[in-house]
Amino acid sequence: MRPWSSEEFEAELRAVGEARYHHLHPFNERMHAGDLTEEEFRGWVRNRFYYQINLPVKDAFILTKLPDAAERRKWIKRITDHDGTTEVEGGIERWVRLGEAVGLSREELYDTRTVLPGVRFAVDAYVDFCRHKPWLEAVASAMTELFAPDLLSRRIVDVQKHYPWLDSRGLEYFRTRLTQQPADIAHLLGLVLDNARTREQQEACVRALEFKCDVLWTLLDAVQLAYGKAE
């Protein structure tokens, strides 16, 4: 089969998000409608933290496989954006502040023994995927960021509207990601579009992105089963 054109390939990637991104999950829809209890919100923040602390781990695995020094220099920023530096607070610390805003302690967040089994399974599977798959597929799996900015913007507005008990300073994680993501998305999209040259490579990238959407969906399935209402 002939390779997709760049425009066709990008359209295939974006179609994955339109059909499978976790903004469509019932738990997410309930969050934005203001229908979560405090316990449900805390359960989501608590378990999503396991995903957050593993983002720089999976990015480190990808970093070791990127074939070009210039791309590695760009990619390493993704790690420091989450881990922070000695001078600048990172995304993980901002998520801790979100946890504190919903009534969780730092110790509770970092106690990974209390993470739901379904969440642990999904996140660990994602890290293993990025560790073992070719770098192009691992990079493609991170392209759920293509679909995130609109969701983050809505989350800031809807949480402030529907959950006044939550200190808005706890939402700084989402505000910061809005400023970081444009450069991340441009880098991801360029890497994948430029390097997936055969139809086989392109289809593998689409499957990788579908897998990542499944990871995020499974995470919410586990949280909803443990804390949420039956659908």
C-alpha cells in the first residue's frame, strides 16, 4: 500500500482522538458537568498522580532511543517540565498542590501501595510500551497531547464553576500545561510526520496512539468503578 500523504496521515492520527480520547469517558463528562462528589474527585486526583509521576520515566526511556542529538535536546525538556529543576517547580509538584487542594496529603499521593490495580496495570503497561517499542511508536503514543488543550481549558473553567470548595490555586498544573503544550505538540507532530515514511510505519503509529487512548480510558474505568456511580 502506498504511504498516506502528510495531510492524510495527520488526519488519521487526529481521528483517533475524535473517537477514542478520554474526554468522551462518562467519568470525564460527569466531572465537567459538576456531577462528581468530593470523594470521586479526590479518587481521580489520587490515582491520576500515579500516571503523572510515571510521565518523566516513560520520557526517559524514549530519550535513550532517539537517534538525533538535536531531538534529544528538545525531548529532555519534557522530563524537566514534569520533574522540575532546582530552580523551577515541575508538573509533579503542581499536581501535589492539586492533591492538597482536594484534601490529600503529600504522603497519601506518594504512597503507591494505594493506587487502584487497574490504574497501576494501565500506567505500567504504558511505561513498558515506551521502554520496548521502537522510538517512533513510543513518540506516537504520546500524541494524545494533540487532543488535550481544549480539554484543559474546559477543565479549568468547569472545575472553578462547579467545585467552589476546591482552591483555584490547585489548578496551576493545568494552566501551566496550556503554555507548555504548543511546543510539545509541534515537536511530537513533526517527529512522527517526518519519520513515519512507509504505510507500515504510519499504521503502527496510529495503533500506538490508539493504545495510549486505551490506557487513559482504562485509568478512568478503574476510578469510576471504585469511586463513581454506575453507568
